[in-house]
Amino acid sequence: MTTQKPSRRRRAATAPKFTVPGMTKKDAVALIDLLQQRLVSLTDLALTLKHVHWNVIGPNFIAVHTMLDPQVDAIHPMVDEIAERIATLGGEPNGLAGGIVATRTWDDYDVGRAPALEHLGALDVVYQGVVEDHRKAVDEVESLDLVTQDMLIGHLEKLELFHWFVRGHLESMDGSLVTGGATTERGAQRKVRASRKKA
């Protein structure tokens, strides 16, 4: 007996049977598709933060360990709000693990058990991607639906704050980040490790 493997292709939203008054079904489909990607992104972020919470070690362990749970607790309502907006628009939100893996466009978080600052370097890269994509979504929905845009802007305020919390641990005295332009989690981890050897 063979089992089907999930497709790595994003499934476009199907036309809803109904949507909110004053919105076309075409616009609703575009919004539902965009919001589903935000749902996937934030669900993955919450899981990544818990992974770090469980796998962080070293002198800054307790500071980072306790910093992350409030972030997870704040992201869960964002996910719920996005899912409910998808349903309000006539769509079907998918928060199942298989759906998340099949539709995300990035790989799993790449750092296991590691010192706190190395995890924070990797999280800097993660947050940078999430915030950039959320900002793009804000721009994309402006002409489609101001209600959805307002919701996403509200999320951004918290996501950017949490990113700042992470970066506060990585900032040197001259204001630069020890991760210095790293674009991958492992690359950021290596830069943090190298900066600690120089110190």
C-alpha cells in the first residue's frame, strides 16, 4: 500500500460560494490566498519559537526561554484572527500540519540544541522574513480590502516589537548586529559563534 506525499505546490483558493457584501468573489479569492500564506507563516513562527524555547542553552538561557512564551501567546490570536477573516470572506482556512508543510515556501528552522545567542541570531533571520512578507501583504491588500489591511497592520506592530526584542541581544556597542547581513539561520548562527570567539 502506498501513501500519497503532500504536494509542495501552493493550492490556490477556490472561489467562495459567498463573500462579504460589496466585495467581488475575485477579490475574495485573492485575499483568501494571501491570508492563508500569512496563517501558515505565523503558525510556523509560533512552532519555531517553541522549538527554540525548548532547545536554548547557555548563560542567557532563562532570559531567552522566558522571553519567547509571551511571543507565542501573542501570535496565536493573530493566527486565529487570520483564520476567522478567511472564513468571513467565504474561504476555508487550513491550519493542519500537512497543509502547512505542503504550502509553505521555506524549510524547517535549521538550528537544534544551541546557545541562546546563536538561536537569537537564527531567529533574527526568521523574524526578518516574516516581517518583510507581512509588510508585502499589507501593501498587496490595500486596494482590495482595508479591513484586512488594518488587521495585518495590527499584527505588524507586535511582530516588529518581538523582532526588536531578539535584535536587542545581538546589537553591538556601535549599533550593528553581530549577524551582519546573514540570510540563513545557519549563517547567522556561525556569525554569532565567530563574534563570541573574538570577544
